[in-house]
Amino acid sequence: MKIGIREKLLFGLSGMLVIVTVISLMTIRQIDDLGKSLAVVLKQNYLSVVACQDMKDALERIDSGVLNTFIDNREDGVRMVNEHKAKFSDALDRELHNITIPGEKERAERVRTLSAEYFGILSMIMESSKPEPVRRTLYYEKLVPMFNELKAVAREIFELNESNMISEKNAAHNLSISARWRVLSINFASVLLAILLGYQIHRWVLNPLRNLIESTEEIRRGNLEVVLQTAAHDEVGQLSRSFNAMLIALRQNRNSDTANLIRSRKLTEDVFRALPMPVAVLDQQGHVRVSTKTAVRFFGLKPGVSVWDLPFSWMSELLEKPFADLRPAVLNLNDKGYVQQFVGNKEYFFQPFTVPIVSESSEVTGSILTISDVTQLHEQQELKRGLLSTVSHQLKTPLTSLRMSIHLMLDEELGTLNEKQSELLLDAREDCERLVEMLDDILDLNRIESGKEQLRARPIQPSVLVREGIEPFERDAKDRKVSLVEVTADGLPDVVADLSAIQHVFTNLLSNALRFTMPGGSVTAGARQEDDVVRFFVEDTGSGIDSEHIAHLFEQFFRVPGQDMHSGVGLGLSIVKELVEAQGGTVSSQSQPGKGSCFSFTIPLYKQGITKEKTIVGGDTG
């Protein structure tokens, strides 16, 4: 018959439970007996002791009352005798009804008989008609001996009950000692049984489990050749045999999986290396684990190389970001986001970014460095800028000639014009001016993007920038019946900005605000400090813009649907964005249809210790 671990444990624990239960029941019974004995002592013997004490006290008070009648204090003596006579009778009655000990009843009856005689003689002594010498003779010869005998019998009853109380007390004490030894015995037996059971558990369970743990540690270290030795037929033995079977299966699977893994890894690495884009997988220390051929060719990212040892500072900076915020990081060099690299006497442009490799416990175990080739895109942008610049310059020459011709004709230098001819020439002149403005905007945007626009940034008061920005529009606002208000905060620190560039920004923002604000409305321009920047703003009470168009306002050639043809081609706000970002600031907009719009931009504060004037070329600062 096979006995399992559960049966073994149940057997050992059941034996301990039986011993504990039996001794506990015996102890509880002895404690109950002890309680009953104590109850008898308190309920019976104690009442008899109190009754005997009350009788003795009453007799002594009666005797004192009799003596008072002999010293001309008869009234008090009679009162004392009558009062304590009743108390004696009550105490005697309690004793007669609480006979519990052998020999107590005879003595109680003796007290009752003597008390009857005592009170008979007492009545004769208390008669006032008898002469005092007779009363005294009766007192000393009859009453005093009887008084002493009554007290002696009451003392015997008292001592008898007191002796019984002591006896019961000793019995209770012996019972408690017996219970204590029984409790000690059960504790000792439980300890012995627990030690025996613990030893058996150690043999049955702990030793096999320790062997199992050691085997799993060996497996964790990669050793699948371990074998558990056990002859037991319980659950641990079954577990050991199952464990050995599992190891055999693992060894077989390992041999098969290792071969498949080697093939899969080689195939993955071959495919990875063949990727046209420079990509490298890095570990936590920045060492290259796997990389593509283009990553090795352009940046020297060979497996085993540390990016910290390569001559690319941007690569180290980019690698730190995913470890800090656990998010993909994009390089932000000169606000362009690309790096320039010469390989084989050819110029390339790349846009790098990293993606963290995060484990299930939210720990970064490495990163993937991806470097996109944007050379073709960069060349297309350069081609576009060159084409725009060339076309704009080529258009300005005939446009200037056309403007001059229209101007001469309107001045009637070449002859008198009729009313219809004047109207046509005025419309033509207006269209030419709009076309000139468009070409100027295109050229300005092209110069900023190409880096040919040089901004001279210097420390300047924000109030000066706001004042210089709104002055050219005061007359126009008055003609349009629009209030132009300045609300620049007091005590603003200096900012680092190019005055003409900021004037250009205000020109675009204020002209738009006045164009879309109806007569009676207002346009507010001002500045306030926010942390380490000053925010400039232009707010109007115009028609407002739908929320769906807010995100596209600063894009090139974007025009809000519904505007008239005289509102431009959508380059003004994109120029504002380029000029502000070239000076280290940001742009934003807020608007509600029917309530107006607010366009704002920030400029960094001037910090002491920095060169007072610096040149900004396009998006580069120097």
C-alpha cells in the first residue's frame, strides 16, 4: 500500500490532535470541578461564618445594654437589648437554614436551646420591678455563664466553617496544581510529537524538494544533464519522475531548437544587413549588436563598436533621450532635424531617430538607431527654393516695367483717358501691387529657409518692439474706425530679438487683424512675461476662425476658406513662423467664430553674460 505525503501528514497531525483534545478535556473538567468547589465555599461556608460573627456581635451588644441598666442608663440599655436581640435571632435563623458541614447542626441546635434560656433569664433581669441587687445576682450567676457558653458554641461553628473553607481552598489549590501539570504534559507531548513530525517532514518533503531546487538551479545555468534520484512512491517521488521525464524532453527540444535558432538568426541577420537604410541595434551600454551594411559604410557602426567612441556628438546625445523618457527621440539640429555627411566625395543628408527597446518590466534594455536618408528630399527643397528665387526675380523685371507703364498712363502722360480706361488701369495697378507683394513674400520665405536672411539679434525692451510694431497702423486703424490698443506689462526684462524682423511679424499680424475686424471693433497688441520668455500677442474682435482650420494657419500657401482674393496667397503667417523660430521663439493661435482671434509668439529673455549682439542666419544661431 502506497502512503502519500498527505496521508503521512494527516496521520502525524491527527495523533497530535487526539492527545491535545483528551488532555484538554480532562483539564477543562478539573477546572469546572474547581469552580464548583469554590462556589460551595463562597455560598455555604462563608454565609455560616458571617452568621456566627453576627451572633457574637449581637450577644456582646446585648450584654453592654444590660450593664447600662445598672448605671442609671436604663432607657439606652433597654433599646440596645431589644435591637440586638432581633439581630441575634436573625443571624441564628440564617445559620439554622445553612447547615452544610457534619457536626454543625448539633452545635446550631445547642445555640438555639441556650439562647432560649438566655433570653428567658434576660427578661427577668430587664424587669424594672425587681430590686437591683436581685437583678445583679441573676446577671452574674446565671446570664454571664450562659453568655460565655453561647459565644463558645458560636465560635465552634465559626471555626468549623473556617476550617472547611481552608480545606476547600487546599483542595482547589491541589486541583490547580494538577491542571497545571496536565497542561505542561500536553505541551511536552505536543513538542515531542511536533519534533517527530518535523523530522519526518524533513525526510519526506524537504530533502527531496532541496534536491529538486538544486536541479532547477542547474537547469537555469544551462545544465540539462541532471537526474533526480528517488525511490519514494509518494507525491514527491511522482514529481521527481515527472521532472526527469521533462528533462529528457527538454534535451531533445533543445537540440532541435538550437539548430532552428541558429538558422533563423543567420537568416535574420542576413536580411537585416541587406536593408538599404542605416539601422543599428544597440544594447544598454551603447554597443552595436547588429547593423546594416549602410550603417557600417556611412557611420562605422560595426557590431561591437561603442557609439560613445565614434566622432558623432549628435549620436551620443540622441542615444540618451530614450533612456530618459522611454519614448522615441528625434534629433533636433539647428531646427532642421538632419545631419550632413560626406562619403566618397559625395554629400549626403540624414535624419536620425532612436526607438527604445522596453522590457515587460518597463526597463530599457537597448535601442534601435535608425538613420533615414533625406538627401533626395533635401535636394528637391533646394531645387524648389532655387526655382522660386529664379522665377520671382525674373518676374519682378517685367512686373516693374508693367507697373511703370500703368503709372505713366494713369498720370495721362501719354494722352487723356476716358472713365472706362481709368477704371481698367486702376484695377490693373492694384493687381500689379498684389503680385509684387506675393513675389516679395515668396522671396522673403525663400531667403529665410535657405539661410540667406541674416537677422541681427540684440537686447531690446519688449515695449519698444510693441510700439514700433503698432505705430505704422494707427492711421489705418483710425480710417477703419477700429480701436488699436497697447497693453504691454510694466517692468518687462529685455529680450534678444531683431527689430526689423519683429516689425515684419507685427506687420503681418496687425494687417490681418485690421482686415478682419469690422468698424467699431478693437485690436489689442501687447506683451507679458512667461517664465524665461516674453509672449507678444495681437488680439482682435473680428469674425474668428473655425477650429478645424487653426492647426493649418502657419502652413505655406494655406488660406482659410471663404476669404476674398485680395487676402494674399497664404504666406504671411508662414513667414511669421519662420522669423520667430529663427530667433528661438514659438508661435500659437486661438480663435472662436464670431468672437475674434488671438495670435501670439514668444521671444527668449536676454541673459547676462551672453554676447550682447549675435547674428542669426536662417535657423542657425551663432
